[in-house]
Amino acid sequence: MRVRAIVSHFDEQWDTGLIVHDGEFGQYVNTPKQPERVGEWKNLQRGDVIEIEGRTVRGGFAPNIEPASVRKVGRAPLPTPKIIPFTSMLTGRHDCDYVEVNGVIQRAWFASDPTNRTLFADVAYEEGVLRATFWDYKPDDLAHLIDARVQLRGNVGHGSDPLLAREGLAWNSDQQRHSPLPCIRRPLEFCVMLPQTATPRDLAARYES
């Protein structure tokens, strides 16, 4: 098979977690066991237009792509985000979709493993809670996020344990596992729409590390 699509998610620190978007749907691409043999894998960035040759393999909600070669062909804007109801996210049908979420951060904390440089946040969205993971953050962001109203744009996923999943993504290695808690992987666009209103004492009581 051959696919041409835009890179909407890629962990540039670990060279894993590739999600591409063809303009309509998102697609997860398995991390190759030997990335150096599939072309330009380690040089990928969000917004790259790439051409993937490979085969489909079984995934958790839909087939994944097992890449044999990856080639950059240009750059393009990220896709227009979808607005998806929380209940629809629970079904798994929108796994890997690029979405926009407006909600309130209920709690935030850093990964317990210092080598996994990730900030997690639980975001109240409609009648449920989403979990967002961040790699691009500053240490003092933790104190500013709780109770803030935010807008997030990123890819949807599900994880058996988002706290322990490698790179903070919604998969453990290359196997997808369902969880009732949807995740927003590394929001590409993050905007604080309304700053927190809680007092420092309130925030201190809510910190979880």
C-alpha cells in the first residue's frame, strides 16, 4: 500500500508515535524496529507531507500501517480540527482524529519517571474528562494550569494506563489498548482562554505528583 498524508503528531524526542492525516481521517503508523532502514523517519516533524509505503497490520480500533519506507515530499498546514462530542470519543471510532477541545483543567502533574519528560492534565470536557499530555512545557506551567479554561488541538487516542504508557501516548509500545479515558496527545496548539481563579492554597491542595 502507499499513503500520502500530513504528519499531525510525532514525538521528536523519541522518534515514535507517528500519526498522519489524509485530510479526512487520522492514521497511526507503527514505529519500525529499525527506523534507519525506512528512510526519513528520524527527521520527521509536524506539518511534513510524507509518502509511506508498507502494509496494514492489526490495531486496537482500526488497522495500523507497518512502514517499509518513508519519504518527505513537502510541507502543508495541519488539518482543520474536528469538534467531536465526548460520548463519541469514548467509542474509539475517532481514534487518531485531529480535534479541538475547549475545557477546564481539573488537575495537572508531571510524569513520575524523570526520563519521560511529560506533563499530564485532566481536562473537563462536556460531561466527561479527557487526559492531555504535553512535552513542550515549562516547569512553572503546573501552577498556572489548574482551573484554567483552555483550548486544545491534537490527536485523539485511548490508553490502558496513560500515566505509564511510553512517551505518555495512548499506546503501550505498538499495541493499542482500550480505556474509558480518551487522551489528547501532545496538543499542537494550546491556548489559555481564561486564567485560573483558584487561590494558591487551593492549588497546593490539588497538586499531585
